[in-house]
Amino acid sequence: MIRGGCLGRLLPFRKAGAVENMAVDEAVFRVSIRNKTLPTLRFYGWKTPALSIGYFQDFAKEVDSAACRRLRIDTIRRPTGGKAVLHEQELTYAVIAGADSPLFPPDILKTFRVISGCIAKGLMEVGITAEIKGGGRAAPEEPLRSSCFSTSSRYELLAGGRKICGAAQMRSHGFFLQHGALLMEFDPVRTCAVVLPHRDREEQVRRLRDAVTSVGEQAGRPVDEETLCRALRKGFEQVLGIRFEEGKLTPEEEELKRELMTKKYGRENWTKEGEKAWIFGL
């Protein structure tokens, strides 16, 4: 049921490069903090393949940069935590909202659960049954510890017992940004090629294939981005009781996005060194 007068903004699906994608997410997050804006739901894709790493990851120890260059895969450091994700055949979502919003609980893990419930509801629209994982974080298997999809955390989504969506979150000044990758198709060989450490490659691929699934595999057919975006929007609206109206970035968000692209995400030292190389003030 839609709550009367309860609105949010939808930024419709658009493909962009890794630098722009991360800059948009952070720009919306920062401007939301400044202006106390309504919740934003964003769907996006990646113009070229990219490996994103979590805010706290050690680039040198967990990314095979030579393999990324050889395979023409961009690298980028996210503003959120978590492990490495190869963005290629996927739909990425972002949710930006106040941590004290009545739509979401103040607890981080419970927020994960609510958003996973929205996604699960949307996946039902394309014939996929997904369940929210209970319990604690599974201990990552050593050969795969750098990859987000090697293990499932509490309240992430499983389909057929395998992970279908990974997510990460950051919080500051009473707002949160959660973004996540919903796999349309999955290639474990490509993922294992760019994530360190390399040990028994065949075993790494086998374990990752056993741990991960995709929308296409679970639906039994290809599902295009437009169809999946409609389904997910419906899931968010039904679970949250909110109506999302299509919008675009504000001039303030556009300006901050360009600044972040130039001064932060477009710089190699940010990707390789993180906050040691660059600190952005609110």
C-alpha cells in the first residue's frame, strides 16, 4: 500500500563509466545530507567493465592490476565498504535516505534486511524466488576472500541457495548510502582472473560458481534492464509504501559530481590508496 503523499525520487537506469557512477552516488549522498532531501532510488549500469573495491581494501594485495589492464577492466574504489565486485553483466542500484526516516530502521543490518526485502519483492515480478539470508556472516574461504560474491552476509539475498545480490553501505551525518550489484549473468572465470590471491585457479572458479547465481539463470531466460528496473521499482514501492517519481540530478548534485570525478574518483591514487591519498570535507 502506498502511503498518502509519501514520495521519493527515482533516477532512472543509465549506463556510465566507473568514475561517473561512483561520483553520482556520493554526490547525491552528500547533497542529501546538506539539504535533508527525500529518499532517492537510482538504477544504473556500466559502460565498460570495472572492478570496484571496498573503501578499506588493500588494492595491491587484493587486485591483479596487470590482469585488469590486459582484459581492459577499469578499477575504482567505492565510498562504501565490502569486497571487490566485477561490474559487467549486472544492474546496480543505490538507495540514499535519512537514517531516521520512518521507511528504514536505524540499525545498519536491519536496513540491509528492508532493502533486501524490496529487491526480493521485485524479483518475484520476473519469476525469481529469493530468500533473505539469516544468521551471521559466513567465514570467507581463503582462496576467495577478496571477492564480494565469495560469501553471503546476514540479510543479503540468496536464490537457489546461492548469492544473487551483493551490497555495501556507508553512513554519515544521519544519512546512509547503500548500493549493490544484482547479477544479470555471471562469469566466475573473469572474476577469479582479476582478484588476488591466485592459487588453485580451477578450485577458485569451482567454489565461486557454486556460491553465486544470476537473474538469467534463476529466471531461465534473459531479462533486460528495463524489465528488471520496472520490477524492482514496484518492489521498493510496495514494501516501503512510497511512490517514486522520476527525476534527475539537481544543479548542485551535478556540480558536486563533476568535482568528485575530477578530484577524487578520476585519480589513480584514490583507487590505489584510498583516504591516505585524498580526504573530502563535507
